[in-house]
Amino acid sequence: MKPRRFYAPSPRAATNPPAARTTSATTQISTLMTLEPATAVADFQPSEAVQRIQRTSLRVQQPQCKGDLVSLAMGEPDFDTPAQVRAAAARALEDGFGGVASPGDVLITQGGTAGLSAAILGVVNPGDKVVIPDPTCSLYADLVSMAGGITVPVPLADDLHWDLEALATALEGAKMFVFCNPSNPTGIVHSRRELEALADMVAGTDTLILSDEAYSDLVYTPEPFTSALEIEALAGRTIYCQTFSKSYAMTGWRVGYLWGPSDVIASAARVHNTFNGSMNQAVQYAALTALKTCGPDIERMHASYALRRELMASGLQQIPGLTVSSPEGAFYLFPKYDVELPAAAMVAHLRNHGVAVRPGSEFGRNGEYHLRLSYAASSAAITAGVERLAAGLAELR
Ligand SMILES: Cc1ncc(COP(=O)(O)O)c(C=O)c1O
């Protein structure tokens, strides 16, 4: 049997954290890991939990980019991580810092993904009902499935905000409601009024709220963003999930946190400790520096996203047969098209026209006949991508 080969970062890499989009490191790791032979254990079967996900997951793997392809499919910033954040990580590594993080109502997690995983696996039992909007971030349904829970997707209203009546009905007897605000994939920002309506729906029940606010710094509505944490009537039942991936362009650093009732956080911490272990301290220092110093960086990136959002929205609005969603937040637009072709097939067709986007159906059945476009891309890529999308759609109409 060939020895397995694992990627270990060189000491040089440790003192010079990557300047650019750090997910490339993750790709590198998976490329360098050789996992053969896959069949060393006879008749190996993935666990029931994994098989449940395989049976039910809507997430699709995009093929490798080949040839002349403009990608508007990525859900991560295309900015460099701010320099002072990289420097803080390098300093912490050089100093060999060894302090102790204080426990409490906050759990530092390996990105938002690990925070969401810990929160859901720490709360949901087999058979528990978990309500999610449809469409929403596809990770939620997979995690509920892994926990053995039952996902109840609630179709959104036509304007992609919550259908409050449908949500109230679905929430009856629910263990948890999971949502993101601003929303991936719709780019909608749920207002204070919507959150207050949610608080009324769950008042007096045992339903927990998992509010994933990964994009809370990327809001373009005239009224300021309202976090679920600001809704007094949701206090005591809200688990807040945050990540440094989006606001601080730190996707590859894998850092985020949960904040919520201490007993729920303790349960999530047990999951996180078991799955992930504790966080790399250099990264924690970098994250602390990001929190303390990156206000101007967030403003700079926000201003740039705002221009790209305008560029993409106005380009899409010119395309016959597309209904363009309100670009309220995050860095996504979620247009609906009027051709009778399922979204996965439409995405494949558009790739042949040189533009990569994601199928709306990946985010829930109600996302069918929609496309998710990311404007975390250069202006040139947005302009070219929108033109190619227009050409691809025109061919089918
Ligand atoms: C809504 C939402 N939550 C959480 C995440 C996870 O982010 P990360 O694991 O990089 O922190 C993403 C990533 O795209 C997302 O869109």
C-alpha cells in the first residue's frame, strides 16, 4: 500500500500568510492528498448520515473550469485579506502565542460552516422538524439530514421575502428555524418587520432560531440592517452565526463564531470540539485584528460591491425573459428566467456560452428556473458574463 501523502504548510508559508484568495490553499490540500487505495476496507459503506445526505442533497459540484469561461458562480470575496490581518497572524505565529480563550456564550468556530454544523448537530435529534426557507443556503438541509432531522422547506413569497402566513404554519412544532440574512442565494435582506413577525410566531414555543448573518456587512437597503440579536422578543432563543469569510475577505482562514444561550452553546461546543478541535490561535489573533481595525476595509469593499451590483443588476435588467430580484444585500442576484429548461440544464447550456453560474434549484425546489449570480467578481467579468448569459438565453427563446 502506498503511504498516504498529506500536505503540510512550509515554515515559510506560516510566516508569510497568503496575500490573495486563500481558498486556493484548501484546493491545494485536497489536490495533494492521495486517498488511494479507496477499497482497502472490504465492502466499506459510508455511514447512514452520509448516505442520507447523498440521497437528499441538492448541492451540485460544478465541473472544472476549462477554456474561456467567465465565472459568476463563486460565493466568496475576490479581494485580498486586509494586510493588517495577515500581519497579525504572522506576528502571532512568530511570538508563539499561547494564551487561553475565555469560554462563555460565544464559541469560536472553524468558519461559518463549522458554526452552523455545531449548532444544528448540537440541537437537532432524529425526527425533529427544522424549518428552512426555500430557497436558502444548501448547507442547512444537508446538516439537518446528517442529524437525522426532518427539513421543512417553506417557499418564499414572489418578492423572495418570507411568506409570513406559510412560515407561521410551518413553524408549528418546529425544533428550529434556520435562515440567512442577508440571504444566499436571493440577495434579499429580511427587514426588522419580518424579524418581529417571526418573533411573534415563535413566542411561547420551544422553537430555536439559528440566524446566519454571514453577509451582514453587505447591505444596500436604505434602512440599516437589523440583526436577529437586536429583536428583544427573540432573546434567549436565538443562536447567532457569524463568519469572517465575507466581510473581511478571509474565506480560506476558516474562522467564525456562534453566540447564543449558554446551554445551547455548550452543546454546540461539544460537537465542535469533537469534529474540529479548537481554533488555531494565530487565526484567532488575525480575526481579532480584523474586528478591531477593518472598518475602513469593509467600507472600501462595500463601495466596490455596490458598483458591481449596479453593473450586474442593470445589465440583467436589459435581458428579455429575465425577472431580476431586488439586489438588497450579500453579493448575489437571483434572476428568474422564462424558458422551460430546468436550472441545472440551463447552467450547463450557459457554460457552453462561456459563463459559469449556479442553478437556483441547488438552493431548494422553489429555486427552480432561477440562476444565482455572484458579483464578487471583477467589473470586466461581470460585463462579459452578463453578455454571455444574454446570448445563451436568447438562443433558447
Ligand atoms: C449564508 C452562508 N452562511 C455560511 C457560509 C459559510 O461560510 P464559511 O464556512 O466560509 O465561513 C456561507 C458560504 O458561502 C454562506 O453563504
